[in-house]
Amino acid sequence: MSGVDEEAGWIRAAQAGDRTAFAQLVERYWERLYRWLYQLTQDRHAAEDLTQETFLKALAGLNSFRLGSNFRAWLFRIGHNNFVNRKRGERHRAGPLPEEVGWSGNTAELTAEQREWLERVQEAVARLPLDFRAALLLRVYEELSFREVARILHTTEETARWRVFKARQLLLQQLAPELLPPEAGGSSEE
């Protein structure tokens, strides 16, 4: 049975009230959703709360999910809505990315130079404007289509593409300005 068929079976069973099947969905998506929400909030506890809240809302609204749709995109849209609602109610920023929420891969095998570069990239991503950061992380790390990114972020596909493009451009400006053509390098000449 393929992963897609297996997931569809879990969704059908969960919609019929099988909590074990829903637990399988939680297990499949918990880490990815948490990591994305952490990148948005930059707060481990807020990301944990939002992840739990997202799965609770997904469970409550599971019967509204249309089989054949992208469950991951639906789940991330719920997560994004929760994040936006929380952000409206509070203005809170946390410190740097803790090691346990690193990017995929084994950092123990990295050289000191590679770890330093990874930290620079993580810091640069954290400094991106929220809209750009959210779109970039969904597109690059979650490998969602621009259409799915647009649905999650409640915007147009064109805007999603533009946000990812701008995020990448801003990252290049921060990390490797010498790679950019002069007209893309900055906003002021002195």
C-alpha cells in the first residue's frame, strides 16, 4: 500500500471515529508542523501549543476534509490560521533557534564551518519578514506547490511565488551579496 493510499485509509477511518487512525496522522505530521510553526513563532512553547491546537482543530473539523484533497496542506492551513489568530493577540519574539529544532540532517557529522554556515542561514531565515519566511518554509522545506502555499497563507498563487522569490533574494543579500547583480543588491547607493 502506498503512503497516499495508507493516509487516505487513515483519514477515512478517523472520519468514522477511529482515534488510532487519527493518531497515525498526528504521528506522520507532528514534527513537520511543529518545525514550521517554530520557524514562524521562534518560540518552542508557542510552537508546541499551536501544534497541539492545530491537531485538536483538525480532529474537530475532520469531517469537513474532502478526501482526495491534500491533507498536509489542509493541516498547515489550520496551523497558519491558529498562528495568525495568536499573533493578533500577542506581540512576542523569542531568542535564537534551539539545537533540537535544527533542519533535517545530522548536525553531528557537520564540520565546524558547515555548522557555522547552517547557523548563519537559520539566523537569516529568522530575520525574513514573516510573510516571506512562511512562504519560503512551506515551499522549500515542506515541498508544497505554490498553489498549496497560496491556499495555506490565504493569498494568490502569484503572491506566493513572489514571496518565495523575495525571500530567496533577501537571503542572498544577507548571506552572499557578491552573488547578486548590482541592481538587485540593495536599496541605496552611497
